[in-house]
Amino acid sequence: MPLLHVQSVTKRFGATMALDGVDFQVDAGGVHALIGENGAGKSTLLNILSGLIRQDSGSILLHGSSYAPRNPAEARRAGIAHIHQELAIAPHLSVAENILLGAEPSAFGRLRRGVMHARAEALLREFGREEIDPGARTGALSLADQQVVEICRALAFDARIILMDEPTSSLQRADVERLFGVIRQVRDRGIAVVYISHFLEEVREIAARYTVLRDGRSIGSGALEEAGDERLISMMVGRPIETAAAREPSAPGEVALEVHQLAAPPRLRSATFTVRRGEILGIAGLIGSGRSELIRALYGLIPSTGGIALHGRGLGYLSEDRKGEGLALQLSIADNVTMSRFSSCARGGWIDRHLQARQAAAVMERVRVKAPGPRTIVQRLSGGNQQKVAFGRLLHQDADVLLLDEPARGIDIGSKSDIYREIAELAAQGKAIVIVSSYLPELFAICDRIAVMRRGVLSAARPVREWTPDSIMQTAIGGAA
């Protein structure tokens, strides 16, 4: 008997059918991959299992008994922990308070802070991150460290099933390996893990079985070792996908952006480079090396010193943190797409809502946003579709220089193909593009030149053909390139 058995579950949000008769089962002591495109229903299914929402119909059995949690607290008591795709931390609380949130040790109505800190330290040590201070304010940590805090919170509960929705989206490889070590530990204790990821190589590394969702339906399940990538992709997207092929270097155009000894201490110490029209410059390096600070300093989001010369019409910026900075979640797709260039759809100081909706609909079609229409509230979209809305705003803004920080974060393989095709098209139109990415195969496929950030210092930019993955990593960690 499976530990968890989902049968014919449906869920509708207004006109959108998020789940349309999903069947899914998980065995104890196994890692089960749940894969599919953005909007396929993966996160909705996990939200039902963790008590955030209720299904409309269908049944769920946990240990053979009916399971229908009314809220997350009931799900936790039943032994189900959920690590969300978007970070769900309390930024004003300490690391220890976040890890033990809802399970704080107390005696006679008083919080036992010493016990709480010791328990948090033990969990961080188990994950290999004992350098994180349990007393530190969580909001001051990097995204990668905040992700570690979320994972430790799930481990703090006596869970029988851990639901992981893109848990490595903000982790560098060393932390991914630590996470996989923890997953194997809990798997060996008989705990089941449901694992969502858009990286098939990552899924194969940690999971034994899979279920594919497409358009809210379960398309297929089985052993991963018996399913090739082409079969999985075909089930996921239902259409042929062009994988990212190496892009031919572009003919150099005029210089669009010049940067000289840009610094924003303590993370960014020195960066000097130029980007030409029609060129894509990739910035590689470890998380926390100063890559994001470089992009933020260029856009004026953090104080900096040094020289910046812009030869063109405006800068466009895509933040790696779409929830905190990249989107106005309570507003519509149309408002989000057009907000950086309202002049395109305004008449006499008033927004022409019909024109705004037509412009947003064109962008939605271009980047394949799955939503009922341009007036859909962005918060109701899947994480990947939210990311495409943020990217679509750049398309509508039409700036000459684009600064992209992890543009494919949390996006499925089909959407990645669409996004990177659009980036290549923007370069062909003469845009100058600076792109930060943690995924080296995409940098090699899309970029003309790559520079590597190491401890706040940017290397010289060199043509892609002069780099290898090994030489980039050696440069990033301080070895000989």
C-alpha cells in the first residue's frame, strides 16, 4: 500500500482548471519527482497536500485513511512538511525562530530560547551550514541562506512526507549536494520526498520515480531509469522543443554600456567591462560572489563608486527576486507588463485600458503566459508564469540595455527555450544584454562573451570559445583559469 494515494483530484480557480483528475501515489522511503511545465498544476497539488487549499473533488489517502487537512497546521500534525517555491520566511525573526516556527520549545508559558538555538544549530550543522548564526535576522541573509533556513524548518518537524517545490532554485552546487545528502538521509529513515524541479539532470540524480503533469492532468508515471529525456519532455510539453544550441557570435556593434572600476562594498569590489549593441555578456560565479550586486549597482539600486556610461535609451532590469522586487503581485498582468512604460498606452494622462490590455495580450502570447487574460491578478499565476510576466515587461519597455539576473529561475524546460530564444532575438535587434546565470550550459549557449565574478572582483570578459565549465569554476573559486 502506498504511503500517499491521490485519486481523481480536481481544483478550479475561477475559469482556470488547475487540476483535472490527477492520480498520484508515493511510497515510504522514496524520492518521487513531480515534473511538468509551469502552470501544469504541480504547486497546486502540493498546496492541497499541505492544507493550504482544498480540492474540489477526488480523494486523498494517507496510510490508507482519508486525508483532508483544513489548514497547514493539520497537515504538519499529520506528518506533511512543505518547502515552497517562493520563500515563506518571516524576515523580521531570527534564523532559530524561523526554523522552529510553530514548534517553539517552551516551559510554563515561557519560550526556551537556549533550547531553540541549540536545536537550530543542530539542524544547520546537519545541513553543513553551521556558519549561519541562529540569532541572525533572517531577512538579512542571502536568498541561498534563506532557502537553507526553509529546508531546516521542514526537518524540524517529525515529517513522514516532505514536499519540496524547487528547493534548489537559490542554491549553488555545494549547497545542492548538501541538500541531496540530507534528502538521502531522510529517505533512508523511511520518509518520503516529493520533489519538484525543472532540471532533469537534478531529478535523475536524486529521484527514483516520476509523475508528469500537463495541463492539470497526470500524463504518466514510472521509474526514471526507464524513461529517456526525450520521452519525459514530450510528456511535459506535448510539442517538440528546441534545446538551447550554441549561438553564433554576433558582429560587434557600437558600445552601449561602459563600466569602469564599479564598486559597491562589501560584496562588489571592482568591475570593469563594456557591452556592445547586439552582444550578450554573461556573468558567471558562485552565489554571493557579487554578481547580483553588480547588476543592482548598474541599475542604481545600491550605492556605488566608479564610472558608468550609457550610450542608448534606458536600462531595463529583471530582478532575481520576482516576489519581493520583480512584480506587483496584487496588480493585473496588464498593469505589470506596462508599468515601466505607461506612455505607450496612455492618452491625455489617462491609461487607455483597452489599448493596455491589447499590448499585454501580445506580450503574453509572445512569451506564452498561461492565464485567462491580461486582467488576471499576477499573484494567481504559477511561479514560472510570474517570471514570464516580469520578462514580458522588459519586452514592452524596449530599453537599449537589459540587465537580467537569473532570467530563467523557476522556469520549465519549454519556457526556458522560449525565454532564451527571445533574448537572442533582442540581441539580433541591437539590444545590449548583461545576463547573470547559475546554469553554465545556458551561458555557453546564449552568450558572446563571459566574465567571472570571484569575491567581488570581475575577471576580464573573454569569448565563449575561450572558456570551459572547468575553467569558469576554477576562476570562480580562485584557481588558475
